[in-house]
Amino acid sequence: MKYCVLMLLATFVLSCGDIDRAVSEENETTSAKVDTNYNPEAVLDSLGIVLRDQGTPVANYVHAVRTGNLMFLAGKGPKQANGENIIGKLGDSLTIDQGYQAAREVGINQLSVLKAELGDLNKVKRIVSVHGMVNASPDFKDHSKVINGYSDLMVAVFGDKGKHARAAVGMGSLPGNMAVEVEMVVEVYE
């Protein structure tokens, strides 16, 4: 009986050592994956982009919801630094280039939300998914060229971590006649 108890105790002690080694190895692997040169905020500075306060939502929703290591960002429009939205319909009153710039403006607003929620954009592990909605005339066919303004900004700021799955769709209208609205899913570090 004494021998059995000693064997169980020895097995338990050895298994605890294995667990500690496994946790230590996992921490080393995780820290090795984090690029010490990764600094999206420095990239924003180099691009001359200033993030801005997004205020309080005007309806019954929040800017972002985090569940686990995923952050879901509510749809944002192309509100400029002067507080005015870029408005109009692609294929009617706006050109593709104007739509591209509007989508880029939405990207700046979403980055502002991320910064406010996370405190540090280095916590972004990757941009997972983007759903771009374009206020477009029925015959407009270049939705993806418009939403490229958003996607190109994410890749410029986050590099390969900014590459994402995406939808670029046309809408008959958007709130306030804004040109573009985009929602996004982001994976973040714990």
C-alpha cells in the first residue's frame, strides 16, 4: 500500500513538471510570434494620419464588442475631421476615386475606435474580415474598387496582418446618404 501511494505521489510530481515545461514552451512560442518591429501607430504617424474621437453612438449600439480574442466593430461612415460625412451615390454624384477616399476615411474612423478600445494598436493580431457597403446607383459595378480604399489602408498600417476576407456590396441607400459604410472583425492579442 505504501509503495502504491509513493508511486502515485511520484507520478503526480513528475506530471506537474511536464505541465510547467509545456506552459513555459507555449509562452516562448507565443512571444516569438510577436514581431518586436510591429508598430502600426508609427506607421500612422508616417502616413500623417491622426486618429480622432468617435464620440458616443447616436443610437442604441456600441462602437465595438469584444468576445474572446475577437473584436467586432460596428459599421462606420466616412466622417471627416471637420465632422462632415462624405455623402452621395457612386455611379451618380461620386466618382470611384471619391468613393475610394470615402472608404479610406471610414478606415481612419475604425482605427480610431480600435485605438480607443484597445489603448494600443500593437494589440491587433490581424484584421479578419471587412464588410463594405457602397451607396451606389443600380448600374454601378465597381464596388470593390471603392472598398479598396479601406483595405489598402489596413494593409498599409498593419502589413500582412491587415490582409482580410472581404465583401464589397452595393446598397440602394445608406444612413444620411453617406457614400460608404464598413464594419470589421479584428483578432486581438489577449
